[in-house]
Amino acid sequence: MTTPEALKAAAEQFLRIPARTDIPASSLPKWIQEAKAEIKPMAVDRRVMAEHLDEWMKYWDTNIRNRGRKQ
């Protein structure tokens, strides 16, 4: 697994929000602390998600993945 130090560096340098819950929010950049206070998890129907996951991932791979990269 990635170390807490590496995740903190990724947050600061690459604007990544760590998914792990063992990293104190106070050690993360202020923008993440503010975002975590404001972002509310969306309800998920896990049955629907499981039924369509492969289809959605194929769509994402084909239509979205790497589209923001400079060529």
C-alpha cells in the first residue's frame, strides 16, 4: 500500500484526495479539509451498480479515459 507520506505528497503535488481513512484530515492540505467538510456521499443502488459495472467501465475506457491528456 502507499504510505501516508506518499499520499500526503500526492495530495499536495497532484491534487489527489486520499481514499484511506487512517490519515488525519489535519495533515492534509486545507482545500481537502474544506472539500471533505462539504462533499456529501451520494446514495448508491449497489444492485444497479453491479448489473451495469462492466458496461459503464467499457464506456469510460472508450469515451473518457485519457481524454484530458495533452497529446
